[in-house]
Amino acid sequence: MVARVIPVDPFDLVIFGATGDLARRKILPGLYRRFYDGQMPESARIIGAARSNMDDAEFRTFVEDAVREFVSKRKCEAKALDAFLECLSYVPVDALGTGGWKELAAKVRPDVVQAFYFSVGPSLFGDLANRLHKHKIAGPDARIVVEKPFGHNLDTARDLNATLAKHFNEDQIYRIDHYLGKETVQNLMAVRFGNMLFEPLWNAQYVDHIQITVAETVGVDGRGAYYDKSGAMRDMVQNHLMQLLCLTAMEPPSKFDPDAVRDEKLKVIRALDPVHPDDIVRGQYKAGDDSASYLEDAENPDSLTESFIAMRVHIANWRWNGTDFYLRTGKKMKARMSEIVVRFKEPPHSIFESDTGQSANELSIRLQPNEGMDLRVTIKEPGPGGMRLIDVPLDMTFAEALGEEVADVPDAYERLIMDVIRGNQTLFMRGDEVEAAWAWTDPIIDSWTRREDRPHPYDPGSTGPEDALILLHRDGRRWRDLRK
Ligand code: NAP
């Protein structure tokens, strides 16, 4: 099956922070893939902007190297790459200074879609917005794309929303959470709302509990000092896991449109109960045979910041009262794996003998690796020997189900950038959503800060601290295994 590609309108995309890690690894290679697949028109322009002094030719070499490193060889054809590089130029600009802004203003065309990607540190978001306005670069329909973190707490998020709102309307602001750009996350909505099968069961009457895991094998890798001011709760739960929770738990929106979807997500966040300290386990990874501990990586021997968190949360509404949601995320874990697991209740009465092996259905939605879904159902074990039951997966790995072309699905960033150009905000966070997420997160963080709560040490390559296992054991449950 060949994926349909609909070209977007001509655009000018200015990438502030074009020489940075995110631009090099994700944004620029992603744009090339969209170009190669025919979605980005040749008349589109990508303008790199950062303080480094470079000319267009040097920037093109930088981008070519990035494309060759991060795009599959099959797509790195000389002709396509040359044509893509033709779309690129560069302007040295300082977000905090005056240099470069006039040159940038002269480059951005008024008669195409204008998008400005803020791929710089969050302290510069406000300065960029102010200068785009001051130098009259952004037209009335221009879009800005704002990277995470969006604030450090509710107050800073509110300040940032207010700063951006001085110059841009809400429908011009695209707060990016790349988890929302993943194929499976969108498929979660398709499965829930495009089928009759699941929705009637999608509530506390039939769902025993839900697990959301985002596990990484890497540590804080050179970002220790930065990460130590944040921790797993701010870096992962407040945004990525919260978004996954919302899409799993929200009511059906009346239509698949940005405000209808985001209204429903907001209701989930507002319905979250405060979390009791006994329902939270925080951890810090220990040193391994040849790897440093979190405290060494963070260069802070007294750090109380968590590199792992597991928590039980409740959504206080009719649909979910009685279903536990368990969230877990951490660094230096056994496997890199992100998934949502919906564990259904066992049938109310078994007609089979108790030792036949029947168990509850489980739907798992894998974000990485191998994006796909897997529904475990109970069937009769084939062959003679009476009625013995086994659990088998009804596996839907996209690569297998839909063929190679569709398996080669766009990366989250490239999909989201195309949504920006199309003017579709469905997969971006609205200002009130971000504030509501911080309003729930802040008291939790405050409570452990007040108690000077010390995270539990855990072995690198493990599933986190022992207490995280106990968090589920005490409810008679266990985490789904972390698989590679
Ligand atoms: P980075 O590697 O440190 O790059 C920062 C970029 O900003 C560089 O291009 C830098 O270039 C530019 N810059 C710094 N100060 C500037 C100034 N005063 N004026 C203009 N440009 C300036 O950071 P990054 O990892 O790419 O991250 C960028 C943003 O994405 C951050 O908000 C980060 O939190 C977010 N993010 C990154 C990742 C990731 O995987 N890297 C993932 C999620 C979110 P010059 O030094 O040449 O100015």
C-alpha cells in the first residue's frame, strides 16, 4: 500500500536555533524527508537562524551532513538533496541583540505561510516573540512553534503564555509535544473513536487499570546540570505522560477538530485528583560497572531530583471512578520502551475449570520501539487434552499490517511541522491545557520539596526502585515487563 502524500502550501519556515541538536537530528532531516516524499513544495523556503556566523553555503553543508547522518540511504539521492538544499538559507541572528533582524525581515515573504520555530532554550522564547513583533517580521497569520519545556511551574507557564499572547493569538501558537505526533498516538484516537468495539468497554466498569510507561535506557548524558533543575516529573510527566493519559481517558470529542479535542483533554486534567505521597515512588539511578550515578551525572552529590518516577493517579469522573492509572518513566532503565496498556477486568464468572489458564484481556499501544498495537485474547489451546485456555496476541505492528511504504511513516516532528503549515492545531497543546497540567503538578512537587523527600536509588538497567514494583503489588497487580 502506498501512502498518499498531499503537498502543503508554499511556506517560509524560520528555524531559530538551526545549528542546535534538535534542528540537526530531527527538524532538518525531517523536512528533507517531507521534501523527498513530495509534501514540501520546491517553492518553500527554510531559513536557518542562530548566532553562529555562517553563510548560506556553510549552512547547506551543515544540513547536508545532518541529512546524510539521520535519513536512510535510500532517500539520500543526490538530485533530491540538491533540490532541497536550494530551499535553504541562513541569517545570523541574536535573540537578545539587534544584529540580523533587518536581514531576516527582508527574507521572509509576506505572501506565503509564515512559520517560526523556536528551537532555542526556553529563556529566549519571549525575546524571539518580542523581536518578531518589533521588526514587523511576522504577519497576522504567522505561526510560532514553541518547544518544551513550556514553563517550569504554573507561574512561569502563565508568564510565558502572557508574553506570547501580547503578539500572537492562541490560534497562531503551536506548543509542541512530539509524543502527540507519533503515529500510534493518533491511532489511539482512531481505534477508540473509529470502532464500535472498544468504546463501550472503555470505562471503570470493564477496565481494571491502565499503565502508561515511558522508559529510556540513556541517562542524563551531559545535560545533568540542566536536568537536575527539572527531574522526571517536570521533564516527562507534566507533558508527555499527561498527554498520553488525556488521549487515553478523554470523552469522545464531537468532531476531530483542534478545540473539540483539546476541550476534552482539558477536562481530564481538571478531573485529576491530587496524588497522595504514598502513591508516588521517586528514584535516582546508581552507578553501574562502567557508568556514573545520577548524582555524578548531575554534578550534585546532594541532589534530591528524581530520574525515575512511578505514580498511581485517579481521574474523578463518571467514566473512570474506580480505575487506577499508573504512570512510570525513568532513565537508565532495562529497555527503551513507551507504551500504554489497558488491562480489562476478568469475566465476571468463569464457566471453565479454575486451572485452565484464563486471564484478562489486555490492549497495549506501543509508541516505541515498533509502533503498533497488540490485543491479548484468550482462546482454546489447539489440540487434544480437553479445554485448556491460552492467551494469544492479536498483533498489529504497522510494518507488518500495512506494508513497507506505510511502515516508513513520518517521524513525529516532521508530521507536526506539516500540521503547522496546514494550520492544524489538533496535536498541539493549548495554553489552558499547559496551565492546568502545571496546576496539578505543582502541589505534588511542592509536597516532596517540603518534606525533602529523597529518591530511592535503583540499579541502571533495571525496572526502577523496588518500591515501584510494590506500588502495584499492593493492589494485586504488576507492571508489564519492559521489553526491547
Ligand atoms: P542546543 O543544541 O543547545 O541548541 C540551541 C540553539 O539555539 C543553537 O542553534 C544556538 O546556536 C541557538 N542559540 C542560543 N542562544 C541564542 C541566541 N541568543 N540567539 C539566537 N540563537 C541562539 O539545544 P537543542 O537541544 O537543539 O534544544 C532546542 C530547544 O528544543 C530547547 O528548548 C530544548 O528544550 C528543546 N528540545 C530539545 C530536544 C532535543 O532532543 N535536543 C528534545 C525536546 C525539546 P548559536 O550558539 O549559534 O546561537
